[in-house]
Amino acid sequence: MIRPRFLPRYLLLTGFLLFIAVAIPNPLLSQFNIDVSKVGTTSAPFLEIEVGSKAVGMGSAFVAVANDATALYWNPAGISRLSGNEMVFIHTEWIANINYDFVGTVFPLGDLGVIGISIISLSTDEMKVRTVDKPEGTGELFSVGDLAVGIAYARNLTTRFSIGFNGKYIRQKIWHMSASGFAIDIGTLFTTPFAGMKIGMSISNFGGKMQMLGKDTFVNFDLAPDQEGSNDRIPANLKTDEFSLPLLFRVGLALEVFNFNSSRMIMAVDAAHPNDNTEYINVGAEYSSNDWLFLRTGFKNLFLLDGEEGLTIGAGIKYALGSNLSIRIDYSYQDFGRLNNAQSFSLALAY
């Protein structure tokens, strides 16, 4: 807790930390001549859609905050800091009328640690199958669906240091084609002696490659089309490439700027290094009053090459239904520039 008379120095310190985190990476990145985006070069890109109205409202600067069940996505070490059971349901109205949903639940096991289960689902409405010969549709319909199911374990190794792991099964499907694979997330969370500032780190989607397989690659092939009597109905399959998962490394800082008179503010900053894009910075803040009203804002993807995302805002309310039961409802809005916006709604139960 920071007392009012110490507030100015902590505000100054927080501003300095944010300046260091935002200003220094830009010249450093220029040393690596990173000027080419690699978007679209990995499999399962839905794993990069960020989870949680609370986190997104804070500009997705959440790897060091990680204080609710969405830590299963951001930093699995964070679930070790939860004192009770928690379940969260999230629906996101993603761009291009895509539905994105997340369900996560966390169960503390006392001294044994904490376990968590999460499900991510992405789906679209059915669409017409169109070909060059029939651009208005063949009369058939197809759909797209992605799924990730994770089981996490985390534990406090000391009173300040926590570590967590999240293993997950991943599956993508489009019409008659599908791909599957496995990955693991690893996270750590450390509370420093300095004013309770937290340092978080996570590596997400570390795993093998995925390859689309199915009957849609079937073709009839003619080995010798120029020879008389050649068979033009030899069954064959087109070979699809294998693609790596979207590996992502995040490191972040979070600091409680003030906490007095039932008012509290947290500021956070994350730096991210993906394998399918350039590095970027997220910054955000959350203000809470009486632990029931929450206001959030942030800015995403600073220094990202060809980035569309930017300002985020969010709000939430928390209501106690009993001595051991509470409900929290959160909302977030993301500006996507030319791609309009994305909105997310979350419902969390703590019991």
C-alpha cells in the first residue's frame, strides 16, 4: 500500500518506468533491421487473439498483472496467486463477424498448487463454396472452426516467486480439412521488494508444426498428358506444408501506483516478441473504486510494423453475492483502425 504523502515519488517512478519501456526498445529494434512483417506465416493464428475484457481494456498489458482466471492465457503462473475457485466466460465479437469464446476455471489445491482448465473456440457461420467456374456458389456450404483445450498447473515456489505451465491440444478445421497439434505455455511471476512491483514473463505456444490434411487435397492426375492412352484419372493428393505455431514471448511490469481511501490504480507495461511479426509494446492502467467499479484504458502495439490496433477502453463491476461468492462483469472496446473495432464481454464467478 502506498500512502498519500509518498504518491508523487511513485507517480514519478511509474512514469520513468513507462518511459524506459516505451522509448528504449525503438532504437534497439532498429539494430536488428526488422522491417518485414511475417504475418500469416504460422498455423493456428487464433491463439494470438487476446483473452479477457479486463486484460484487453488495459491495452493487453497483463502478463505481470495476471490476477484472474484469464491468467491461463496470459501467464499461467498468475493462477497460483488466486485464493479461491474462479470461473470466467468470455465472448468476443471479433472482426469479420467471427465468434471467439473462452471458458476458464481455476481450482486451488492448497499446498499442492493450483490447477486450471481452459477452452478457446473460434467459429464462423456457414459460407458458400465458390469456385472459378461457379463464383456464385456450388450449392454447398462450408464452415471454419478452431479449438484449443488446455490444462494448467502453477505453484508458489516462494512467497514472491511463482511458476506455471499450461499444456494444450490445438485443432483447426476448414470444410473437410483439419490440422492438430500440441503446445505448452510457461510463465513466471515475481513480486519485487520495491513497492510490490511485479515482473511477469511468459512463453506461449511452444510446440511442433501443424499440417492441414483431408480429402479436399484429392485430385485426379495425369502423369503423361501428351501421350496417347494416358490415364488422366490417377488418384493423388496435393501435399500441404507444415507451419510452426505462433510462438510468443512476453515480459511485463506492473505497479500499484496508489491505494488509499478505497481507490486503487495499477499501471502496467508489456513488451512482446512474436515469431510472426515485429516486436511491440502494450501499456495500460486500471482504476478501481471500493473494489466494485473498475475503469480501464490502454494502448496496444506500439512500434508494431503495419499495426492496426491502438486505443482500448474498458469497464467492469463486481458484486458480492455472499461471503464466499462474487460476480464480475467486464466490457472492453478495441480500435482496429481500418478494420473497425472489436468488443468483448466477460462474466467471472469467484467462489
